[in-house]
Amino acid sequence: MTPENARLARLRGGLAAVEVGARGLESVARNTPCTRLRAIIIAGLTPGEVFQKVFGEDGDAMSPFAMTLSQAFERRLLGNGGSSLLTAYREKGLLTQTEVKITSVEDMAPGESAMARARRVTETQRLLDLKLAGDPRAPNLILNPRLPLEIVGVSHPVELLYLVASDAEPFYRVGVIKSFADRGGKTDKSDIRAACREAAVGTLTLCQHIASRHGDPDMAVDRVDLVLKAPGSFNPRLFANMRAESELASLIRALATAPADLDEVERLLPAGGNLADPAMIERLPNNYRSACKEHCALWERCRAQALAAGQPIVLGDLAAEQLAAAGSITRALDLWNGNGRPPENEAEATLMEALREAGQVLDRIANG
């Protein structure tokens, strides 16, 4: 075991490391200020795993309906040798009628044993090396590739849905498949950004692989492909070459701080403290936000702490912004009611005036 692995094993305190995956790594960039989330992910755990193994509660999993829908849509595109996915690329003119080379890494090494997983990594790297060497046998579509991503000197395996490249392109792009419907301008932009960040995790694995072969990491471009459902059907809608520069940059920033984050976590915990102890998890600072429920199984515990501390964020993002000058709900109520100490600065004075004006409007509405 390397010193880095031993260090993380001590931090986990007997909990077995799990595969965080692209989605788990992407969540760090969603809430970079959250020390608790960063510590869990860096250690090789997930919030769901901590929720179950440390707090002894059922994980906040995706709804069975949503999970079934997502898996069915992925199977439609990746099943039968990826024929439906290939058709989507042909219809967009991104792959020609002769560019039909498809390889399923999962079919080459099926199963969840350690040996099968290791072989999937080896096979994926072999296929990437064909493309780097300009070999015409390099696939146009690589389904279910598996690659390592090194963080704090430790390899975190990441399984992607697919990689794509035409014969003329120098290297692969990462593709993601999401089962939510494409509604044009009404599609939730936060869902799109999250999907692009998830793909950007794959882009980082490609960059590290190219660098390990002494190539130029910029060959792994900051563009990703996204496949959504057409509304009311399972027909795919392909959005190719989407710019993911900001998503990739945010992910790089979040993961670049990992060594310093690990040092910080070890300083925050007492000697012998580890993440297998619920009290130690609660001790780590969190950064609760309304969006946490979308990606973190610990959101309810963090919200409870925020509520106990009177943080305005429990009233929503807009309230948190408007009550920022007060710093807490209790202080905001004191300013509104004229209790406690008077405003300490211009920002509090302005907030007090706004709260009282809002209170008068509410009173008129309620009492006529």
C-alpha cells in the first residue's frame, strides 16, 4: 500500500473504499466550499455510503422510476453493439457510412470482479493507444470504457458511457447519456451543466492517459457530447461538440486543491479521528445549499445543522442573499422587530428598513 493509500485508509477508519465515479467527483465542483463533501469524496467514499454505513440510515437513492427510465434509455442506445448510438451520429453527419468500428469494453471483460475491472482498464488504455498511434483500427465508438483518475496520488477508477471520434479526428470526446427530456430553451440549465461536468471527469481521465504516454493533454479537447430523450419518447437527441470549458475548469480547480484539502481535514479532526465516526463527520464544516438535495445524501443532516445555527439558507437561496447582512435568521428578526442591539453598520440599517417595509406591506395584505 502506498503512503497516500495508507493515509486515506486511516481517514476512512475501517470503511472500505468505494468507486466514487464520475458523478461523485462532479459533485465536488457543485459545492467546492463544502469541506465535508470534499473530505468524503477524496477519502474514496460517497455521501450515500456514509449515510448508510456511518449513520445507519437508508441511502437517498434515485427513485425506482427514474432509475429504471435512465437504465432503459442507456440500454436502448448502447445495446445491440451501440447501433442506435451509431445511427444518431450518422444522422448528424458526424460519422460516415464507413466509420462503423465499435468496441464494447464491457463485453470484452464482463463482470464486477477485481480482475474483470482491471482488464476493462487495460483494454480501454489499449484502444486509446491505437488512436494516439494513428492506427486505422482505432474504434469510432468505445462503449463503457473504464479509466483511472489520479487524485492525491491515488487512482480512482471511472467508468464512462462512451467515447467517440471519427477517423479524421486526432482523439476521442466523452459522451454522456441522460434520460431527461430535451425541451429546448426550457431544459433546466443546471442539469445540462451537471451533465457536462460529469463528462469533464472523463475528459480529465483522457488528459492523464495522454500525459502518461508523453503526449499533449490538449488532444483531449474541452468539448463533450450529450444525448437526451425527445419529449414523450425514447428517441435520442444528440448535441455534439458542446463546449465544456467552464465545467472542465471548475472541476480542475476543485480537484487541484485535493492535497491541501486532505491536510485541512486531518487538522480539523482530533488525533485518531476518522470518517467512520458520526461525530467526526458532523465536526467537518459543511456548506449547505438548496441544490444539495440533488446530489448529496447528507443534505438533510446538513440542513438540520444550518437550521440549528439559524442560517438564512434554510429559507432558500434568495432569502440567504437578501439576509446576508444579518448573518442569521435570529439577527434578521431582531432587526425587523427592533429588539437587541441596533444596526451595527450601513448594511444592517438598510436591511432593517427593507424588512420593516416588507412587514408593513404584509400587514396591509393580511388585514386589508
